[in-house]
Amino acid sequence: MIRVDVAYAFIYKEDEKKILMVNNKGGGWSLPGGTVEQGETLEQAVIREAKEETGLTIEVGEIIAVNEAIFKEKGHHALFITFKAKIIEGEISIKNKDEISEIEWVNIQRANELMPYHPNGVESLLKASSPYTFQD
């Protein structure tokens, strides 16, 4: 099995109670994010992926979820690390039309439908917090 680390940005618009999600061509809806590249930290990966997918520059906060999955058909053992993040600058735009078909702010109920792998719902992510530290 190949180990794959994936970093996601949970960007929450508190005044509207909406979460930013992207529709990946061939992969369905997810938070902005993607695979951590060789030599890249989790934080660097989520910042890069958010920019590539949404055009937004983000600031990364705490880790709010860690999910794990084994995809036997692909031979992948994946860790999905979700960070709380906030928008620093930029306008939402699809930068890679080959990968992303749409970007949308979705309400919590819809986010729960799109991300059923969070058993306590997206609401639990709003309260979760674990520090992230990169040790030099």
C-alpha cells in the first residue's frame, strides 16, 4: 500500500453559516485541498491546494479532523487532515478547470450530506481544535 496524505481547508463563513466546497471532476464534492507533495508540510500543502483550486490565499489554523481510509482498488492508505482556515485575500475563481467544475458556499445541512464521513456532522468540526506544529 502507498501512503497518501491529503490536507483540506475548512473555510467557514460565520455570518452566513456556510462552508466553502469544491466539486472535483470525477471525485464529487469536498473541501478545498489535495495531496501533500514530497518535501511539503501539511500547512504548505493546504495553502497551495486552496490557492490552486479556489484562487484564494488562506491562513491555516488548528487541525479539526483526521480521517483515515484504505482504498484497496488504488492500493492507497490515506490520511485526511482537515485544518480550520480563513481567507486572507483573493476572489473565488476556478483556477484548474480540468480538476474543479464548481465552487460553492454550502449550508451546514448540505455539507453534512456531502461529507457523511464526519459522523458527528460538520457542526462538530466548528468546535474541534488540535494544535498543529511543524518541528524543524
